[in-house]
Amino acid sequence: MLDTNPVHCQFQNDVFPDSTSADVDPESVPTDLTADELIASREIMYKMFSPENPNKEGLDRRNLAQLLPSASGPKLVGPGGKAPYITVVGHDAETFAQEGLDRMTISRIVTQTYLQPYWEVYNQGLLKISDSEVENKVKIAKGCGHVIQLGDPHFVAEELKAMLQKLGW
């Protein structure tokens, strides 16, 4: 799985605190982050990742939360009832933070404080969706942002080759 999107959440609500809410502890928000930055980041993420909103790829994401309601389940079942082999690959945190700033104008502090930790927990959960030979760690694609296959196609090819070899192909 190459840096999937956490489909069981609403980014703007589950990942980023609502800085206008009385429920938000001001001490939990970094001092170098303004309320306006956080509000703008929530809005950008809503427009880009909300399941109700169309995406650039034309994929319909409205039912994804039903298909994978949590990162760790339901368990995947492959042909013949066998658990499929998976490898979870995550992005490089520094590249991802810079990419968020460059492409979406989301500050590095927002990405590093809220988005990156959420993604790391999500990827750890993905390690549990198969009972087959799963490496017990998330592989990090060094120097790659969110779209790993664009950042390092050779890395992706090598991972696919290794997976096919494990399957005896």
C-alpha cells in the first residue's frame, strides 16, 4: 500500500482541531501557529479529501469509510480465502511537509503537528489488515512525498518485484 489516504476519517474534523471551538485546549496548539492558519488548513483538507467532494482523479470516495472503517480492519481476504501479502509504505515526513506547503499552502508546522502523526498511526493500523507475511513495520520511501510512485518509481518497482518473488512469480 503506497501512502494511502485515511479513508475512515474526515480530515478537517478528525485530524485538525477546530480552533474556534471552546473544546480546544489552547495549550495543545503550537504557539507559532495562528488560528487563521489552522482554519485555512482545515478548509483546504475538506475540499481535497472529504468523501463527499469529487477529486482530481475522478474517484468516488463516498463509500470508502464503509469498506475500510478503520485502518486495521476488516481483514483482507485473498483468493482461496488466503490472506494477501501486503507491504505498507509511507512517505518521508520532511518531503511530505514541504510538499504540503508547496502544493496546498499548508504550513510545515500544521503538517508536522497534526497530519504527520495521524498518518503514522494510520499506517501502523494498516499492518494489521492481513494475517499473511507482513513486515511488522512501515517502510519509508525516503525523499518521497505523498505520491510515492512519482517520487521514486524505481523504489516502487523494486517493492513490487520483491512481492512477486515472495509469491513465487
